[in-house]
Amino acid sequence: MPPRRKLNEFERGRAVAWFQDGVPKREVARRLHVSISVIVRLIQRFTATGRFRKDADLGDQRRQLHVKIVSLND
């Protein structure tokens, strides 16, 4: 199995644009060298929210909270 690859912001935007131009999801996945499920989830997120950027994950939120708490303690 090939290693997982994350799409950067430019590639996510390109994938959404290709999809909106009528390119099938399978072809978008082939062009970007990712699995079809990556593109399906991206299009679902875009359809539901109107955005293709990923929100900060929970780990980022925890790190930000830790920094706030540490800075308040100083």
C-alpha cells in the first residue's frame, strides 16, 4: 500500500474546482495521486460547509489552550 499523502490547500482548491467543472471524482483522485475516499470526503465537506479548508484539529485546540494556561500562570 502506498504511503498516505495529505492534500495541501492549493490541491484541495484545485480538486474542488475540477469537480465543479464536471471532472468525475475518480479522475480528480487519479490526477492528485490520492484515493477516491479522500476526494469524496473533501467534496462532502465542501458541499456541507462551502469551504475546502480543514478546521484546526482537536490537538491544535489543546495546544492553544495549554499555551493560554501557561501564559496566565506566569
